[in-house]
Amino acid sequence: MSDNKSLGKRILGIFFEEATGDATTPAASPATPPAPGGAPAQAAPTPAGSPDSKFVDHFASVLEKNNLPGQDYFEFRATLKSLGSIGLSEGQQFQAAWASFRALAANTSLEQLKSTAEQYLTILKTDRDAFLKSVDIAVQEKVGSLQNEQKTLEKQAESLTKQIADLQAQIEAGKERLAKINGEIEEQSGKITQNRANYEATFAVFTSQIKEDIDKITQYLRS
């Protein structure tokens, strides 16, 4: 490929419209393949993805690092892209691109062209497999950790709920006991007060009798 631009920039150019904004808008040409960089597979339910600039740059970098030597699919793709704005039909664009490409690489066959395209698909698939593996690991680490925390909190909540129920039962039992104690206090106070009164009455009888006896002894008896 030409060194006038970095290979990564050229790769972006042949798959995406060059614009000053976010480079995630696929080229309008009917021949443009699906844009790379869709949202990775997530745990169900999988959200609908859309091209993301950071993944566009990532795939461009992957293809740059794995660029095959010589004239191959990417040179053909660049030629095809250049024909997208001159009013040709899709078939005419491909035929014109192939004729132009053959002028630069006369020894290249359609089989070789398709073979290099398949190789780039394999390269991207290998990167995707590695990415999805890293996603699975991240899910296990992040989500697994959160699930463990969730279970711990659920157990704590269950334990605290039981403790609250036990305390509530103790409070209710205490209230019932308090109600009984109030009655018992009145009962016992009454018994004690009555017992004291009975004691005093009995004491009065005994002391009164003894005093009477002393008086009578004094009255009736002489030494």
C-alpha cells in the first residue's frame, strides 16, 4: 500500500466515510461490508449494538498490523471505494474496480482476491474470539463478584430480619409481662398491707393483754 497516509488511516477511509465528526458512519456505497466494531456479545439479553469509534480504531489497528504483503483485497476495496461517487451501478463498480486492480496486479486472480479477503475475515474473527473471551472473564470477575456480594447482603438481611423478629417477640413478651407485673404489684401490695394490718392487730391484742395482766398483778397481788 502507499505510504502517503498511514495504513490505519487508509483502512478507515475504505470502510468509512471520511468526515470531521465521529468516524463511525459506514460508507454509503452498496458494496460496503458491515461496519466493524459493533457492541460485543453480552450476557442475555443482548442490547442492540452500533458502530463505536474506539472499536473502529481497534479493528483498523488489527488489520494494519496484519496487512498482507503485495496487492490484495484492500487495494481492490480502495479502488472500489473510489468508484462509488461516479454514478455506476454496483455491478459496474465491481467490474471497473477489478479491471483497474488487474492493471496494477496482473498476476492476481479472483481466487487470490477472495482468498486474501477470507484471510482478513479470519484475522478479524480471531480478534473477536479473543475479545469475547476477555468479556467472559470480565463478566465472571465483575458480575461474579457482585453476585457474591449480593448473596452476602441477602444472608445479612435475612439474619437481621430474624433478629428483628426475635427482638419484636421479646418486646411483646416483655409488654405482656409488664401488664401482669402491674397486677401482681397491686395484689402483693394488698397482701403485704393486709398482713401488716393483721400483724399490728395481733400485736395490739398481745400487748394489751400483757398490760392488763400487769395492771391486775399490781392490783391483786402483794409480795
